[in-house]
Amino acid sequence: MTVNGSDDVLLVHGGTPLEGEIRVRGAKNLVPKAMVAALLGSAPSRLRNVPDIRDVRVVRGLLQLHGVTVRPGEEPGELILDPSHVESANVADIDAHAGSSRIPILFCGPLLHRLGHAFIPGLGGCDIGGRPIDFHFEVLRQFGARIEKRADGQYLEAPQRLRGTKIQLPYPSVGATEQVLLTAVLAEGVTELSNAAVEPEIEDLICVLQKMGAIIAMDTDRTIRITGVDSLGGYTHAALPDRLEAASWASAALATEGNIYVRGAQQRSMMTFLNTYRKVGGAFEIDDEGIRFWHPGSQLKSIALETDVHPGFQTDWQQPLVVALTQATGLSIIHETVYESRLGFTSALNQMGAHIQLYRECLGGSVCRFGQRNFLHSAVVSGPTKLQGADLVIPDLRGGFSYLIAALAAQGTSRVHGIDLINRGYENFMEKLVELGAKVELPGKALG
Ligand SMILES: CC(=O)N[C@H]1[C@@H](OP(=O)(O)OP(=O)(O)OC[C@H]2O[C@@H](n3ccc(=O)[nH]c3=O)[C@H](O)[C@@H]2O)O[C@H](CO)[C@@H](O)[C@@H]1O
Ligand SMILES: C=C(OP(=O)(O)O)C(=O)O
């Protein structure tokens, strides 16, 4: 199969159910962070189940700039990361990665421990809200770091060894929780973090750090206690599978009336999604190797859905599932409580024939942080509606995959622009589409 991932328009001829088997590998929201954790060790680490996605390549490049040797291991998807010669990197070289991903912010703690200073370029990531990083800098200051914002990025230094501290996050931020973990493990003394995020990817990062020699206790009330140690070793770890990618394919099966076996999908990290999938009328069957998702042929049912921090319904599951909800009978209500601007992608679905109305109010069970603040963060989806092919421009990672699903479910041909963005978090997605029988073409290229 030859696929040139740098092409940026995909022609999608819709109307064919996706059927077959694909495999998901390690989670986009864990693997790059486990790679950063390797910086903290005094010995090489071995990370398995690593997907070939852009966020991994960005972190690999940043680690190499800081003297970490990163090479493939013996088995496919294995990386060996050797931090024996960590060194300062040239600011201009780091800055070349500006805007590429959100992971560079997590280099702060490890670099402060290893070098006493760090430079963090402007962050990238999906444009789905303001995405401030104030919690990150506040906690780093509490550990004793000094931070200076300049035009090209953030300059940090640790005049002395960072000290454990007591932290209460204003909101259970995934990134800020990881920032605390990656900093506290080598800080002097105990750190107590309350209102922490507890996503499965965070638990897996804690497993990685524990393998390296860290002492981390998780309470049931979102409190994490970390007892700093003087040094850490390497780890051998198989990354947990990508529950976000798995749910995207599950939504694709539902929207296209298909049947997809997602090898690698795990029930434990997807329980909330599976409950919702069942309420919508989707069918699934779980075995030891993965989960089969399919449309059972009966009408899909409308639901009320609120995104939330784990164990709630993950916000990254929302956009692909909304496409399937355009095919459900009745009114579905979506309340997005994690990001204030994650529903803008629906305007293109409306151009395709969907009926989705956005609201500033908090629709659904609870009032969220965005309630009185003028953000269109609730939606009512009225279905079922037939979708027609259209010209689509991908706005963000999950929105992009949602447009692919919509185009595949639609009658006629769609031109999906900006598809390279999907390579940031979906490994070999075009090969997978072809394997599932999708009729897709890269203009001027062979896809199979
Ligand atoms: C690479 C990665 O793992 N990305 C995931 C991570 O993003 P990320 O770690 O960036 O998301 P956070 O959990 O930090 O953000 C959640 C909310 O907190 C706010 N916030 C966050 C930090 C801060 O300093 N100040 C602040 O106000 C954000 O604007 C957002 O409204 O968790 C999100 C929530 O599960 C997922 O959607 C992303 O896929
Ligand atoms: C929002 C996402 O990712 P990031 O935080 O990397 O932008 C996502 O994976 O859907």
C-alpha cells in the first residue's frame, strides 16, 4: 500500500458501510508523556506499543535536541530512550517546534531537574478553546521555579532543587496534573495534589513513574501524594491503547451502518463511552483482544450527553459521536463542559444536511464554567437527517476525524481539506480507511 500522508485533500465517496478490522496502538495522550518521563531517569527506558503519529515525532525531536538518544527497539513500535547525556538545547532549534503540540510544556519539570533551566516554545494543540497554561506555571512556581515570559517562549530556571508542595488545582486539568507528577517525583519532600485529573492516561503515566522508582499514592478523592526521591532509573512499559481513537472508529461504524473490530480497544478505559454507545443503540462485543462495534440495523436513539473529566464522558469522544447522533431519531442534547469552543465543527455538518443548533446556555444536567460567559457550548441535534457530500476544511484533530465520518456516511462525494492534521493523533488512518472498504482517493495518488 502506498500512501503519501503529506497530501492534504482527500476525496471521500460516501455511502459505503465501514467493515473489517483495524488495530489501535498506544494512546496519543500517554505515549509522548511517557517519552518525556524518560528524561527523568539515569538509565535507558524501553517504551512499547508506540504509534507512528506526529505528536510522537515532535517529542522525539525535542528529546534528541536535549541529548536523549531515541532509537527503535527490536519489536515494531518499540522505542529505546537513553537519557545518559542530557544537555541544553539551542533555543532556536527548540523554537522550530513552536505550535506543533501541547507536550513541550511537560518538559519543564524534567529539564529543571536535569539542567536547572528550560525553554518552552509556544504550544500547539487543537483550537477548541483558549487553553491557557496558567495552572502549569502556578504549580511550577510553587515548586520553586522562576519563570520569565519572553516574545519567543517561556524561560524557566530552578535556582535550587525544587521542593515538594501542597497544590489544589482550580479544575482537574490533565496537563497540569501531569506537570505536577513529572516535577514532584524528583522534588525534595512530599507533594500533595488535590482536585487532580485521574484519566486512564494519567494512571498509566503514574505506572511508568513507579517503574522508574517514584513513590506515588492515589486516593479516591482526586488527591495524589508524591514522595520525592533522589534519583530515578529507566522503565520498560507497554503503553495503554488509545481509547480515543478506538471510540472514533466505533462512531464511524455507527454512522456508516458498519461493523468494525477494533483490535487493542479495552473495556476498562472505555466504560463510559460503551454505556453511551449502548444507549444510542449501537452494539458491541468485547473479547480479550479488542472490541467489535456495529450498527444493529434498528433505529438509533437520541440521548442527552455531557462531557466531563474522567470518569465522565471524555470530551475527545464527543465530536465523532455527534456525527452518529445526526442519524438518531429525535433530539439529542450535548453539553460540552471541558472546552468552551468545541462545537464549532457542527456548522459544516449542517451544510451537509444535519440539523444542529448551538446554545450559550448549559443544556442538560449541570451548570458548567462556561454557563454565563457567552460560549456556544451546548447543542441540540435533531435527527435523523440524510447527509450530502460537501467541501470540508478540517478544523482540529477530532473535528477532522468527524468530517471523515460524515463524508463516509453521506451520499455523494466530499472533498476533505487539511487531512494531514489527522496524522497528529491517528496512526495510518488512510490505510485503515482503505482496509475497512472506504472509497477514498488522494487526487493523483494510489491508495491501495
Ligand atoms: C495531549 C493531551 O493529553 N491532550 C488532552 C488533555 O489536554 P490538556 O491537558 O491540555 O487539557 P486540560 O485537562 O489541561 O484542560 C481542561 C480544561 O482546563 C483548562 N485549563 C487547563 C490548564 C490550565 O493551565 N488552565 C486552564 O484553564 C483548559 O482551558 C480546559 O478548559 O486533556 C484534555 C481533557 O481530557 C483532552 O481533551 C486532550 O486530548
Ligand atoms: C484535544 C486533543 O488533543 P491536544 O490536547 O493534543 O490538542 C485531542 O486529542 O482531541
